[in-house]
Amino acid sequence: MAFRTFRPAPWLAGVAALLALGACVPAQAQVAFPPQPSGVISLTTSATQEVTKDVLGVTFSTTREGADAQTVQAALRQALDTALNEARKIARPGAVEVQTGNFALYPRYTVPVKGGAAAISGWQGSAELQVQGKDVAAIAQLSGRITTLSLARVGYSLSREAREKVEGDVSARAIAAWRSKAGAMSQQFGYAGYSVREVSVTTNDAQQPMPMMMKATRESAAADSALPTEAGKEDVTATVSGSAQMTR
């Protein structure tokens, strides 16, 4: 009876060599964790300043109905063009911005009878004109001169320029408060001072204007009458968050 010599596959030899190498590595070197920091505190401070809103936004709108789409669309275009021409008289870059808003046209359907299909019974559409800017008096007067569209929404917001004007001061106050708090807490823990590890400074995003819905119809509004408005205020807030290393 003949016997054959067993020869391991090449890949088994490679695995055995790796296992042998791993056995030679000291246990301490296999798992190494960085030392945990000590004497580190996390802090958050903020500062807020109230600012008067300086941008007035007004949205005019109208709806039309008719038997066919072309008639409704033509009526909407005429009403929008008339209002747009009036608004362009006061348009000035940086003071009064004018733009068209939503313009929609869609069919109306009859209620289908049992077993039947719905059919188009007419058409309905809507159009919008948006006016906003810092010239509040001009925009308020415009609301009384536009007669083909009705007031839909009115709201105030804070301009980017006004926000940026106070953000620097608010951020500086928040940073000063963070540094003062870090120093005070370090002393309370028995340390002589601190060094900044990491820190971030953020400000609140611009808020959407709060709209006021207008229900008065154009017939009830007096011609050339100015729209009464009140700007209100908005908070600009800066927040500082980070960690400090207390030092001896």
C-alpha cells in the first residue's frame, strides 16, 4: 500500500506566519488608547439685541373664473399688468423691489354621476404681485392705488444690512461673556487660568416675516389711502459654545 506525503496549501502557510507574528507582539502594544483629558470644562454663553424690523413686504392677489381657459388667463394678465405698471412707478433698487408671484390656472370639474367620468365645467386662476423694501411710506401708499388686485398678506422683516450691523457687537458680547465665565469657573475649581481648546460662534438665522392676512375687499378700501402698518422688533442672538482647558 502506497503512502502520500501531506503538503499544506500555500495560503495555510501564510495564515500560520501571521498568527506567529501576532503572538510575538506585546499585549500592551495591541490596544493603545489616548489618555483622557482632565481639567476640561464645556461652556455656552449668548447675547441678544432687539432690533426694529426695517423691510415691509406686501403681497397683492386676485382670482378669476370663466368658462374657458383663455378668457380666465386674459383677465388675470390684464389685472396683473395694470397693478404691475402702478408698482413700477415707485420701484427703486434697495428701496422698493417689485416682482410677480404665483400665477396659476386650473380646471374645475363636475361631480361625476355613478358610472360616469368627471368633465371640465370651467376654469379658475389666480395671480400675485409682491412688493417689498425699506421705503415703507411709498409701499403703504401704493396699497391704495392698486385697484385690480386685493391685499393678501402684509409682513415686516429685518434686512441683511441691519442684521449684520448688530451681529458684530452681539458676537463680541457673547465672546466676552464666555471668556469671563471660563476664567471664573477655572478659579472656582482651584486653577489659576485656562486655555481655549475649541470654540464656535453662531448667530440666529433671519426669521421669516410674520404675515398679516388682509380680508378687506378692494371695494371697501378708499382710493389712495395708505396702509396702516407697525414694524415691530426682532431679536438678533449670538451663541458661543466650546471647551476650555483649565491650567495650574
